[in-house]
Amino acid sequence: MERSRLARLQDFGQSVWCDDIGRDLLMAGRLKTLIEQDGVSGVTSNPTIFYRAITESSAYDDDVRELTAAGAGATEIMEALMVSDIRTAGDQLRPVFEATSRRDGWVSIEVAPALAYDTQGTVVEALRMRDLVDRPNLLVKVPATAEGVAAISDLTGSGCSVNVTLIFSLERYRQVMEAYVSGLEALVARRRAGDDVPGPDEVHSVASFFISRIDTMVDGRLAALAEAGAGENGARLRPMRGKAAVAAGKQAYQIFRETFAGARWEALKAEGATLQRPLWASTSTKDPAYSDVLYVQELIGSDTVNTMPLATMDAFRDHGEPAETVTVGVEEAAYHLAELDRLGIDLGEIGAQLEHDGVRAFADSFESLQLALEAKRSSVLP
């Protein structure tokens, strides 16, 4: 039987994770099918995904009734439903986790978005979630705000595996990798001092670089500049649309390879430390004018992860072309980003805005889910 195009991404060192979760995926056996037929080797979740899963399905209604009858409030019900799904996904991925020596087989759950700007609160909550889920293949998702970056270092130094989420800029990505490396160094120092903490070989991390939203915002800026300019200027700017996100991803990959090399990293590697792989997130195409596999096709390469919504998986399975691409056109990518800078399009400022918007969007989904569960809870109360 010929391997699917998704499964063949493994040949180029890329892991495919599923950016979806819910009873319809888990209980109907669809995740197991994706694992067996397409080589899917991980699951990511976020508050927006859980909001859709729980509010758009009747599969949770019995649990809501039982938890309500037991006296649980909306917040307790929400956490119980999410933890249950995460445990189920973790159990279904456990064979992958063991077969890949912990490289893959991970499932991710997000720290409450309200803590995005609270370092200590994030650390406490991440450790609580890790203990509550109680699965060895859990990654706790922490946003890459300034406060979140500080928490990442602390969590790594305590032996907690983290999925760093909402990375939108190259500068923030550098900070995230530094937090992971310094956290590992602190962990090694604690081990040598006799502290009862996990070894660095037991700590894993991915850094989720969000792709498509960069194009959405940059394209808007280019369109405004083109409209403001006359004739020739507009004709020059329009072809620049739809290239910033992939260019940023290719540059991020180069920074990743530079960071995890040299004496500092080799010393940690000798202690058993593992790479913090770049994970391409937000890889569904937002602009219908672009290929529906753009953010998969152009970012394939060794030691990377691409987490895809189900529709993007379907599209790549149908017409994607597995090949190493993340190392192709690196000079052109750097030139494109430099051109944007010369035009006054500040990718650092755009990244900061997208980070703020991302935190807010997840917080809104979190709050909306609480309200929806409160309404369900009220409807079943005697």
C-alpha cells in the first residue's frame, strides 16, 4: 500500500501533528486512523478548538449533566471536559510516544489565557495542569509573551515539558530558545546539586511559530501602501503579497539551526538534552487566492513539526508534494523581509500586535466556553 503524502513528510524529518481535538475525533476512531494511515504523531489544542468542539457537538452533554448533578460549576465542568479529552488523546498517542523515544506522541493543553501576563501564575498553573492530566506525553502550552518567556525558563528548569505558543516574530523566537536553553542549564545544575528533578533527557519542548496570520497583517499593509502609491508603485508592491509568512518561517529555521549548535548546546546535548523543535502553527491558508497547502508545502524540513487542521491535512494528502523546502530560497526570504523593512513595514511591531490579538482571541474563546457551559448547566438543573 502506497504511503500517503502526509506520511511521507517523515522522510524529510518533519512530524505531522493534528491541530484539533474533540469527542468526534477521539471516540469515532479518526485520530487512530490518522496515526496509522498518515503518520500523525501529535495533537495540539487551544481554547478556540475546545470551544468549537464542545459547543458544536452533543457528545459532551451526558458529562455536563453528570457533572452538574454532582454540583460542579461551569469552570469545573470546562476543565473536566478538557482534561478528559487530553488524557484520551494522550493514551491514543502513547504507542507513538514510546516508539519514537519521546520525540513524538505528545498532546498539548493550554494554560488559562488570563495568566498570559503573569509569570508566577503561569508557572503554578502549568505545574498544576501537568499533575492533573497525569500523562507522560503532555506538553503544557505557554504563550510567548515577555512574562511567558520568563515562565518557560522556570518551567524547563523544574523539568516541565512545554509547548511555547503564539510566537510571531524572529526576535521573540530567539528569546524563547534562550529561555529553553537557560532552563536546561538550570536543570542540569540542580541535578548536579542533588535536587530530585528530572534529567534533561526527560524534558521536551516545541516552539510554535504562527505562520498564516503574519501574511494576513502584512498583506493589509502592502495593500494600503499600494493604494496610496501611484501606478508603478502599486504594481511593484502587489506581487509581494503572500510571501512574508513563509519568509519569516525560513529565517526562523536558520536561527533554530544556529542556536542548537556550538559548544553551549553540545554541552547540554552530552547531558541528554533534546532539541526544542520549531512547530509551524496557524498553517491553514486564510486567503483563498493562495494555495491551500502553502504553509505546509514551503516549510518542510528536518527537526520540524507542522500542526495542521483536518482540512489542511485533507488538502495536502490530496495534492501536496513532499520535498525538503524550508532550506530552499533562504537568501530570497531574507531579501524579502529586508524589503518589507525598507517599506516601513515593521515585523517586530506586527508580531507584538499579533501576540496581543492572539492572547485576546484565546481569552475570548475561554470566556465564551464558560458562558456556554453555564447555559447548558442551567438548562439541566432541576
